Amino acid sequence: MQRVDRRPGRGGIKPYLFLLPMIVFAVGFVYYPFAKTIMQSVSVVNFRGEMTAFAGLDNFRYLFSRREFSIAMGNTLRLMLINVPVTVVITILLAWFSAVPRRWGPVYETMLALPMTVSMSAITLIFKVLLNPTVGFVNYALGLNVGWYTDRHTAMSGILMLTVWMGIGFNFLLFLSAFRAVPEDMIGSAKLDGAGPLTVLFRIQLPMISPTLLYVACTNMIQAMMTSGPILILTQGGPSRATTTLIYLMYTAGYRSANYGLAAAVSLIAFAMTLTFAILLLLREGKKVHYQ
């Protein structure tokens, strides 16, 4: 039998060559843009994107003094705090119901996974028609006369319905695979001891799929904090700034006003908030996650 030499330094440069493409892309598309954003946030940047002077914390001071920033932060937090639990609960219930094989299971499982196959722009336009105040099916079916994306009181609700629906497909597949990976003998033993379906769910299945639950919660939180596409297409931050989020504020500051220093400051604040919530979620749930 040939002996494998595992002493360090024997692999030469070959392993690092395999890592080189990934390192190049990471530096070029992640680390360099992030470092440049930090530099621009503390600089005066002209309309060409060139840093012309050092501004210190002036961009952040100006940003915190604007009422639009506080509105955008409140809308972003509201979107995240509602979207994440609603999406997680809905997809857990759908996956729990679908975990047991049934005759028509492949049909409705495919239908529940379909949202992930449709592009964001197409879904947004579909919801724009469905929630149209005059010809929309939702108002017709419910007997309402609501301008979902034209009324400041309902615009965010319309965005929330859209983002929740967009998250169902992928989350459903993750939870479905997690539920079906729970050992059947554990569930069968619990049922023999007299445990009901809800007891099995909360005492056995949810603890067993907790790593998937943590992953879905983190990714949904990040996606909710970064929501911008539906707002750009449907409301442009209105009406009356009711749907202006931090990412949309960054877009308007950078691409409409050419204030790249202010846009960089907004992006760093959005990044800091997202990172903080992710760390808090990991610290809060990390002790309750059971890895098999």
C-alpha cells in the first residue's frame, strides 16, 4: 500500500492555485468594493465617483439630521420584523403538512415551490395587476376599494404580501427536506407513547430541524433588510415615503442625486444593522440549535 505523506509543506503551491480564482473574485467583487465604500463614506465624492476631499463624519451627521433617514430606517425595521416571522411560520406549516407522503403530494409540492422559479420583476408586475385598485382580482374578490400601492396606509402591506410570497418557494423546499430527514422511529416512538401531532411537532420535529430554521431566519432577515427591487418597480419609495427603505434611500442618493458619499454612508449603516441583527439572532438561537 502506498504511504501518503501528510507532513505540512509537501503539497507545494498546487492547493493555493485551486484557491486563487476564488480569492481573485472575492477581492475584486467583495473586499475591494467594501473598502472603497468605507473610504467614500468619509469623503467628498464628485459626480464622477472620484474622492476629492476628506469629509470625516460629515456624511453621517447630515444623514442622521434628515427626517427621510429616520423614516427609511423605521420602514426597513418594520419590513424585516413582519416579513421574517410571517414567512417562516407559513413555510413551516406548509412543509409540516407536506412532509407526510400523500397521493397528490408531488402536485401541491410543485405548486408551492413555483414562486422560486419566477423572476422578481415578473412577480412584482403580477402583484401590481392583482392589487390594482380598479381591475385587480384581490379587490374584486374581497369587495374592497383599496389602492394598495397608491395609498400610504396600505403600500407597505402590499410590499409585505409580495415579499412573503417571494420567500415561500425556497424556504418551503428547505423545511420540507428538513422535516423528511427527521428519523421516523423517533416520531413513531412518540406516537406510541401517546404524543399528539402538535407535541411531536414542538418536542421532536422543530428541535431536530433547528439548524435549518436558524439558516432560514438569517437569510430571510438579510433579504428583508436588503429589499429594493419591488419598491423600485411599484412605488418608488412612495406614496409620501411610506415605502422608502434604507436601500432605496441609498439608490436615490447615489443614482438620482449623485451624492455618492451619502449613499456610501447609508449602505454602511444598512450593513451594520444587518450584521448586528444576524449576530443577535445567532447568539439568541445558537444555544437552542441541535446539530445531529
